[in-house]
Amino acid sequence: MTYIYAFTTALIVKQQVATVEMTRQLNDRFTEPQKTREVKRTAKDAYKDAITFFDAYVKNNCEMKELPRNLIKPMKNTTVLDKLNLNLTQGEKEHLSTLLDKAESQRRDTVRKRVKRREQGVKPRGEYLGKKEGKLKQLKEALINNPKATNKELATLLQTSIRQIQRYKQEVATG
């Protein structure tokens, strides 16, 4: 965990002294901190690897494709979660801005798309189902009052298409 933190910190601050200091501060917060000498060594190694990666990344026009194989690259979020063996609850995952697993990423995408649809004026599914239930009820009453009515007459009465009346009749018959 120390290496992952130091590597990421080095990519952000790009200074060895700051990377070592920030990593040492993190280590001090652990319930079982590592030795200072070990933390410094790990942070320096992570800094060297991060700067080597960053230089190659810049030289490659900021593209991850076709980077040399011997480089140590930043880990994907899922890899970090697996390596750290974190068992985060759903509530904790909702508060994170990064380190998302696939399920949380999909949930956030669904929420974002739902908000976008509402902004565009699309009604929630419940409204459509309520409207449909009302039409089915009207159709049942119309069929009781006038059982010989044609689909065209029923469509005019319910202000919907003939095809929709056919679908509603099928639903009434099976339901």
C-alpha cells in the first residue's frame, strides 16, 4: 500500500522530498506503521518508477499505448482495490470520487442518465404505467357498455391508435 500511495503521489507532486514526506505521514497514521527507513526506501523507489513512467508517457504524446513493457505503470482502480483487499460497503463506495468497481460505476451512470432524461422532459416509467392502467380500465368499461364496438370506435373513444387498442384487448384477455 505504501508503494501504491508513493507512486501516485510522485505522479502528482513530482518531487522526491515531498513524496517521501507525504508517504511517511501516511505511514504514521497506520495502526502498525512500517519502519521509517523502509518507508523512505519504498517511497524513493516509487518516485523513480513514477518519474520514469511519466517521462516515457510524455515522450509518447501522453498515450498509454505502445509504452515500453519494462515500465511500471499506474494501476487500474480495480487492481488497487484487489491489492489492498478493501471491503468497502455500498455507502462508502458512494462517497468515493475514484476507485470505483463496475457495479458502482454502472449505478452512477444510471443515475446520471435518469437525471438527463428528466431534464429533457421524459416522464418516469411509473407515470406511463399509471396512464396505461387508466386506459385499460376505460377499455374494460367501454367493452361492457358496448361489446360490439369496433377497434376503430374504441380508438376514437379512448383517443389512441387502433393498434394500441388491439394490444390493450390482448392484455385484458390474458390479464
